[in-house]
Amino acid sequence: MHRTEVVVTGLGAITPLGGDVTSTWEALLAGESGLRGGALDGYGDAGLPGTVAGTMAADPAAALPPARARRLDRSQQAAFAATAEAWADAGAPGVDPDRLASAIGTGIGGVRTLLRQDDVLEESGTRRVSPRTVPMLMPNAAAALISIEYGARAGAYTPVSACSSGAEALALGARLIRAGEADVVIAGGAEAAVTPITVAGFAQAQALSRHTAEPASASRPFAADRSGFVLAEGAAVVVLESAAHAAARGARVRAVLAGAGIAADAHHITAPAPDGSGQIAAMRKALAQAGLAPGRIGHVNAHATGTPAGDLAEARAVGELFGRATVTAPKASLGHLFGAAGALEALIAVLSVEHGVIPPTRNLTTAGVGPDIALDVVAERRDAAQEAVLSNSFGFGGQNVSLVLTAAEHG
């Protein structure tokens, strides 16, 4: 049976490392950090002095008319910025609106709007609450607004699966294309949830890094002294197309989304399954769909948030399938973009196979890789031609997504 090939033709991002794809990629390869300390932006210290976070390196509202920017939550502004870059990078595809879809994942949606309008309600009463509150806070707003902006009538989808949301949006986009429901999908993730309540909630769950004295070294995936993650914000979007549609318009193919695997732990709302069964299942499904054996994966872009238990569980799952695999953990530089993380790291995987380079994992120089991590963790930029990269995203609720990206010539 003929299998529809799904290709990546456009990339866009706004992250703690840069305001676009190029600046983010160059900073990541240079081993820089996008993490900063101090008060939470726009909230004062909220009783959380010394908070470290990865705020966007550029203002996502800057490219929008001021009146329009005010009508969008910060997460929606980020989605617009990333989508505009991805669409331009893809050459602004000419596509039948009924064959164009949007799929933008998020973990929380417009939480900043919710918090601020709740303050308005309490301080000034009902009549001062913005009539735009609901469309600014609803999680599906980014996908819907992008659908409106680009005339995407094949569907507007919003995966909400915690840390896996962005990766699930790409998997969904590929399914839509393979099912014949769309020729082009704008797919990605957006998050802007660096707020007192989210930071406090994660802190109370003991999920955040305790290494706050030096913000740049706070996120330490796979390190022996890792203690938790650093919350970050931003957006990443890719343009997915059927290979036939891309070829018909002479588009540049940056990579192939060759496989996607989704599996659930069905175990615990925050903790991964001890035996790694759900993570292994997601990786196996992605490899099977791509038609690749584990040995053909050049490296694994690990979910690796920097939590002691989470990193160990992933290391064991990856080791079970790949042995002593070569892995990288971009969250050391970027922080954890939560609902946007999976889309951004898939984008990084595209660039890895396109340029033949594995980005470094910061913050391993002092304590080194943990003795419980039996993997080849790349600590310095490594040039290596690769046929394929597997990118993992594992979210609260035991929601696991793995994506396989292959170089264009290997698709």
C-alpha cells in the first residue's frame, strides 16, 4: 500500500535563546543559556525571590499592530510570531483552504490573561473585566486564530497533553496528511505560563531546580546533581506537507517526519511508569512507522527536564531500546517550554539532521553525567552526519510522544 510521506518545509520559533530559528539554533550550538534570574516578569517577586525562568528573548508582540497585540494573550502572540516565520520559511504555500489545517498544542493556554482579569474583577468589579477575556484565555485560541489568519478550513486542533502537547500536534498533523484530510498543516506548540501560581505550584511539587544562585546553570538534565527543571516560555511551529504537494510547488524539504508514536503509561498523574513501558512503546511505534531499526537513529533528543526521577526513567527506557545511545538535552539551555517543548525540540531535530550536528547539553562540567545515566550524553557540539533523529516528549498524565525526523535525502 502506498504510504503518504510527510515532509517539513518551514520552521519558526521564538524562545529564551532567540527571537527566531537562526538565533535560537546558533545560541544552542554555542552552548549558551536562555535562563535568567530575578522577579517574575510583570508580577513583582510574588513571594518567590530568586526565581529562575526562561523568558522569551524577544517581545512576541513586536511584529503585531499594538491594538491587535492587546487582544492576544502572550502565548497567542508567541504562536503568531513562530507561525509567521514558519510560513515565510515554507515559501507561503499556495494551498486550497479546505486542505489546510492548524494544530497548535499548549499545556495551559492563556493563564496570564486569566490571572490578570481575575485581579481586575477583584479590584474593580465585573464591569471592568475585558470582554475579550474568554477568547484570550481559552487553550484552543492559538490554533483557532492561526486558522483564521491563514484561512485553514480543514480543521483547527489543540492537543493539551502537558509537556507532550507540541509533539502531539506534529503527530496529529502527520496523521491528517496521511489520512488524506489535509495537504498542509501548520503544527506546533505555544506556552507563556511563567507566572507566580505556576512557579509556586511546581515548587510545591518539588519539581523545580534548586540551583538558583547561578541561573545559567540551573537546568541540569542528566547531571549527577540535577534537582529539577526550569520553567520557560515560547513557541515553535513547523509547516508539514505531503511530499507530493511540496514537490508540485517546488518547495525546499528540510526534513521528513517519518514516524510518530503515542502511548500512555496508565500509571500515575505525575510519575512515569517505573518500567518505562509507555515511553518504550511510544519510541517503538515511532520507529515502526518510520521503518527504521534502532541502530539507524543518529541520536535521541531527550525529553530530559532535569528532574532526578524523570531523567532516570527516560535513560532506562532509552537504554532498553537503544543501548548506550547518544543523547542531547536542549532543556539545559532552553528551560522547559512545557506545551511548546515538544514542537521546539522536534524543530531542533530537523536542524540536527539538516546540518549534521548534535547540539551540546550544558551544565555537565562540574558534577558530570549522573552515575545512574548509562547514556552517551553530548556535552560539547558534535558534528555527525545522521540519517535520523528521535525526539522524545513525555508529559504529566503519562502521555508519551516520540517523533522520528529523517534527513530529506533519506526520506
